Amino acid sequence: MTSVPAAAPPPTGLRRLLPATQAQRILTVATFANSFGGGMFTTASVLYFTRVVGLPAGRVAMGLFGGAMTGLIAGVLVGRLADQWGPKRVHISVMLGGGVVISCFTLIGSFWSFFAVSLVAGAIIPADEASKAPLIRGVADGNPTLFIGYLRSVTNLALAFGSVAAGFAIQIDSRPAYLALVVCRALAYVGCGLILLRLRLPETAPDPAEETKRGWAALRDRTYLSATLVNAVLSLNYAASGFLLPLWIVGHTSAPRWMVSAVLVLNMAFVVLLQVPVSRGVHDARTAGRRMAWAGAAFAAGLMLMAFAAGTSPWTASALLLVGMGVFAFGELWYAAASYEYCFGLAPARLQGQYAGVFGLGSGAVEAVAPAVMSLLPLGMGLPGWLVLSAVLLFAGLGSGPLVTWAGGRR
């Protein structure tokens, strides 16, 4: 009589919070290390450039904009290299190179040295995302949208911890403290690359001949380009929460200044706790289009609630900001889940790097101009500007599914 092996007991305790496979766990740990360093650097980098290096804020913005322009090209090129040479090799190279480049910020002493380093540093994040996409697809067990939802939760948690760590350096407010943050950011990149050396991907050897034959397939894929366009427009939501809202709260409402932190912490908590369950229902372009529609409606409603906080009492303004951010945060969750499905679900597996690079090209271009859009519309025009921004996001969300379907029919 053949014995039936006993089923493995379900994971308990902390193991329930970890991904199922070793490869996923390695990628998760590497992501946490990288994001922790990113949280430290993002929180304090502008203060380092202005207070320690002595650059005017306008010059810092010019350098960051130059880096953003470099990143638009780097993401597409590095994504294609990941398809040709293997994503693990390319991604580790990007991480190690990022450590070298970021460490160069400790040596700058003038605007031109800052600008030169910024041009190279601006390529790191787009190159990181484009080369990481094939890694995610390779270890995701056929459901990259769900796994990347998990990674997004981990990323937000690590960013929060990194921001707290940066707060100590900001409180000390000395050159050694800020330099330590820059060095820690560089070490986080290097640590991420070293952790990924242990990653074992499925045996899918890259095929440079096939890639060369197909060329820039992503730029000829109308379905993917339409999804890229919709995603780019809706990615304005990140500038709305990260750039517009702090300036609106401090300069246009009677809410206490600490409300800036309160609404951003609320947004982060939604992402950490709810991104994975929200991502479970998104499994094809049809469901992604539906979530994009929900996201557009939530963005519009949340923005209008926060716009009405102007001209009210401190208590009313605080309540409108918190409720508005709660609604807005659900939009961000739906948008992120749908965006991941478009990025991965519409891309051929063998060309994921190239497709992810093109997908990031749209949102990267919008990210570069988003501060100007926010300054021109809500901050410059007041309520009419909020209405225009809300309408753009609403109609982009509602039109997402029909546009992608129409483009797919014409492919």
C-alpha cells in the first residue's frame, strides 16, 4: 500500500508574511535594502546639496531635471540590455554602479560637479526599474502583479524606516551627518547587488539573435503604447500627493503644518496594508482597465475634497484633508495594481526589459513636467485648476480600458 505524504503545514507567524519561494524572498530582501537607502537619501538629499554643498535651490532643481532627462533614455536602453544579456547580470551591474555614482556626491564642491554627477545618477532609478522587471517576472510564479504588489508594500515600509533614520541626521544638521547618509545610500545599492548574487532564476537563457531580429518591438506595439500613455497621465497622482499637497496644506489652508506628515503617513499605511489584497483581483487587461477607471474616479473625488479644505477652519480643513487622502489612497492602490498588470501582462516574456523601459518612459516624462503642471493648475489657479486636474485624471481613468481595447483591435 502506497503511503501518501503528509501535506506541508501552513506557514505560521512571520513566515506567513514572507513570499513563498526562496527566489522571491531574496528579491524582497534586496528590495528592502535598496529602498531603505532610498528613503534616507530622498528625505535629506536636498538639504545636503543646499546646506552642506552650498548650492541654491534653483541650481539643485536644474541638476535634478538634467538627471531626469538622462533617465528617460537610460531606462529604455538598459531594459533592452537586460533582455539580451540576462536581467540578473544587468541589474546587479546597475546596483553596483549606482553605489559608485552616489558616492561621488560626497566629492562635489561646485554646481558643475554636482550637475555632472546628477546627469549620471538620474539614470540609476529608471535603469533599476527596467532591469528589475524581468527579474520580477522570472520569480513571480506566473503572477507578477500580485508579487509586485507585495514588493510595493515592502518598499513603502523600507522608505518609511529610511526617512526616520534620515530624521536623526537632519536633527544633527552637520556635514558629517549628511555625508553619512550619502555613504549609506551608496552602501545600500552595493548591498542590494551583493544580495542578488544568491538569486537563482529559471533557466531561460537570453537569445540576442531573436532580440536583434525583433528590434524595438515595444515601440511598434499599439496596445502597449496606449497603456503606456494612460499610465503616464494617471502617474500625475504621485506629484499630487508628494509635491502639490504639502504646498497646498501649508500655503493655502488653515490646517496645522503637521497635517502634511499625517496625510502622507496615512497614504503610506494604505499602501503597506492593502496593496497586496487590492492586487489580487487584477489578472488581465480587462480587469486592469476597470481598476484604472476606479482609480481615476477616486483621484478626482479625493483631490476635490482636499481642494475644498482651503478657506475653512483648522478642524474642517484637517478633516477634509484626511478623508480626501483616504479616498485618494484607494485610487493609488487601484492605479498601481492596474499599472503593474499593463506593464507585465501586455509584454512578451522574452522582451520584458525592453517593454518595461518603454513603459517607464511615459511616466518618467510626466514626472519631469509634473511640478510645473501642479504649479500652473492647482497652486496657480486655485479651485478651477483643481477641477481641471481632477477632470484629466477622471477621464484618463475612464478611457483606459476602451483605449487599450481599441488599440489591441488595430494591432
